Amino acid sequence: MEIRKSELRRSLLKTRQSLSDREWRDLNNRLCVQLASHPNFVSAKTVLGYFSFRREPDLTPLVSDDRTWGFPRCVEKSLAWHRWQPGELLVEGAFGIREPHPETVSIDPETVDLMLVPAVACDRRGYRLGYGGGFYDRLLSHPAWQRVPTLGIVFGFACLPELPIDGWDRRLAGVCTESQVWQVAG
């Protein structure tokens, strides 16, 4: 199963990396419009996002002062969430990904209304294919985080009917692409 995931991950990352700047910007703008109008996003007071890496969709155009935003820091094999607003200090963290400074205010799962989850791919059942480190699966396995609504964020070409899954993979509550947002049944 893991070999199939590795091959799929490699192929989809190659496709994403091959997008021209114009194609990427167009897809990204359309995805942000979809997300910005979704009821779960509109009503959320505290949203967890991520900083774009390897041409992932970039959600920072949606960051505003009208809600609290949290972004992850990799701490060993876990994610820690910290408040961040434009203009605040960012540091280079694990894997070369930008993250909030460790001394910024942390965010408690009880205060979170929506988590936007980066992915290499998502499927119609709500499963995601990440980079293989298991950070989000471990996080979403903790009882404190299981009540937080989650939306996988991918471009449409990376939304597949079905992904290979393992026992530790955690389903998301929904998926957002540049053309639609859908909730996962069940």
C-alpha cells in the first residue's frame, strides 16, 4: 500500500510543481473564493491554516483581522498551533516551512472553529494523502482535536475518487477545491 501512496504522491507533486505561475495563481484565486464563501469559513471565529509549501494552495490572502488565525509549528513529531497575523515574525521551521515564532500565543483546540488541512491529494470520502510524515493524522487522532471541523485543501486535479488508505489515516469533514466545497457524509 505504501508504495502505491509514494508513487501517487510523487506523480501529484510533479503535476503541481509543473503548473505555470499563471495557472497556479488562477487556481489559487478561485480556491480562495470558494473557501471564503463557504458557511463553515464565514461563521468561523478561529481558523487554523498553513503556510503554502511546494506550490500548495496559498490561503494567506484570506487572513484578516476579523478572525483569529493559527498556523502550525512542527515540534518533534507533533504540530503546535500559534496565533499569527500578517506582519508578525515568521521563522523557518522543520522541512523549510515557514512557521510562527515559538514565543507567539498558542491556540487551544477548544477555541478552534475550523481547520484547513494541506494535502497532496484528497478523495471523495474525505481521506487525504499528505507528505508521509503523519503529522495531521496524529493530531486528528487526539480526542481534543476530533471535534474540530476539518477541510482538506487541494486543487481539483488532486481530488481523486479514492485514495489508498492505512489504518492510521483520519478522514476530514470536507474538501475544498477551486470549483467546489463538499462535506463528507458520515
